[in-house]
Amino acid sequence: MFKEAWSHALVGLNAAEQEAEKVLTKIADAAGLTPEEVRRHAREFGEKLQSQRKELERTIDDAVRKAGSRFRLPSREDLDGLKKRLDDIAEKVDKLARERTK
């Protein structure tokens, strides 16, 4: 099943690459650029988009963190710590209950 899914993914990837090559050629012809120039511009554009996306994610994360701190909402680390403490307490209670029933 995995091999079949992988095979389908590779076929899809190859088809997408071929289609992208056709589009790049059409853009190059229309803009009077070489395919290499179009690829370079596309790569630069993709890098800028990725950089802007990461910056936007950081900005949103910071805003959410600030909003959460204003309301004194527990962080994920706080909740993880509480969960661990509760698990430890539950384990101790279970141990005491087992000892008591002996």
C-alpha cells in the first residue's frame, strides 16, 4: 500500500514538474526572458514569500503570546507541567490504593 501511494506521488510530482516547465517556457517567451531567468525570478519570489510567511507567523505568535499573558492564560509549558504533576499524583494515589487493599 505504501509503495503504491509512493508511486502515485512520484507520478503526480513528475506531471507537476512537466506542467511547471511548460508554464515557465510560456512565461519566458511572453516576457522575453530565458527559462533560466524565469526560474531565478520564481526562486527569488518563492524565497521572499517564505520569508514573509515566517515573519507573519512570528508576529502572530508574539501577538497571541502577549494577549495570553494579559489574561494570565497558562502557556503550553505550564499545562504540560500541570499534566505531569497530575500524572505523578494519580500514580501515587493508585499505589496507595493498591497497598491499602493488600
